[in-house]
Amino acid sequence: MLWICLIEDNKKLWLLIQESIIDAWYTCDRYPSVESFPIKHTSRYHIFLLDINLPGMDGVTFANTLRQQWPVGIILLTAKDTLQDKKEWFDAWADDYIVKPFATQELLLRIKSLWARIRETHYFEFKDVFIDRKNNEVKKWDKHIHLTPTEWEVLGYLLRSPGITCVRADIIEHVRWYDAIFSMSRSLDVVIAHLRSKLDKQLINTVSGVGYMIERSHNKTLANDSR
């Protein structure tokens, strides 16, 4: 399920946006200002829709704050559209913006497009295995699977380029930064064996004499899916 946080102080507009998002089978919570938003709940959301001209802290400033601390998607809602305004928005690391007044269908298209990019970056699915790289969670058959820090590092490295062979020496060099005892090539084979046992034997392929390759994600559903 896609979780969206809308911060907008115009009641007529936020009702329209929130209703449209819920009709599209996404979850949407709404707050009238940055100050009213419980910051401890930030990790709950995948995408933030931020009005620029908010009372108190403005949307651009909050976008900058979010980007420095959490990997979330950000779409700005604005009545401005000058080149200087756009530069300011992207300097704040916003992913997209939409100019008021806008059709809710256009906003939904932008949300869907951003969600696809976020899923490609942070989420990976293979058969019954679901990997949430944003929150470092792995599920198989909807049950949480525990991975050691070293297993996470090896898996994360392979997930950088699904379908592409990763050279053994490169994987070992990467993991050494995180685990001082990971110094022998054989250690990598043991970690790969553990990952296959915990996740799926077909998830990670051995490329003889070169290294390992993780299979590409199988599921690309953008709506009605579980986190």
C-alpha cells in the first residue's frame, strides 16, 4: 500500500485531493501545516505532497529538511511557475511539482510515476520474497526474515544492479568497509549460501569464475500492493 502525506491548508483543495487519492486505492493523511505534522511518523510515508505557501514553515524548507533525513518522494503544490521558482524547488531536492489549479487526474499520474521510481529504488520483489531497502526489512510469505549486517551489505550491493553480474572482488571490497572480519573470499560464499537459504535458492545466481548476479524483480504492481 502506498502511503501519502498531504500538507495543505486550503480545506477545499485538500478535501478534493484526499478524496481523489483514496479513490485511487492509496492511503492519504492530511495536515494543515508542518508544525501539526508528527515528525516521528515520517517513515510511515512514501510520498509527501507539500503546499509551498504554508502557514509557519513553508513547503520548500520542509522539503529540504525531509530530504536531508529520510528517503521519501516529494511533490510540491504551487501557484508559481517561474524559472527561478523551479530552480528553488529542485535545489530543495523535490522530485516533482504541479501548478495550481490542476486536474486531480494529472496529480494522480505524477504520483503513480513517482511511486514507480521509488519502488524501483527502494523495493524489490522476487516470488514470495519482498525486500524493503528503505526500512531494512525482508519478508517471505509475509513473515519477517532476520539478516545479519554482513548479509544486508552483500544483498544491498547485489540489489544495486539486478540482472548484472557483480565481480567477487568488488563485493568483498565493499563489505570489508563494514565488517573487519570479512577478509577471505570463502566468507562471501558462506554469506551467499545463507541468503539463498533464508530467501530463495533461485534469487542469487553464481556466474562461474566471475561472481554473483541477483535476479530481476518479478512484480511491478503499483497499486493495491503491500508494503
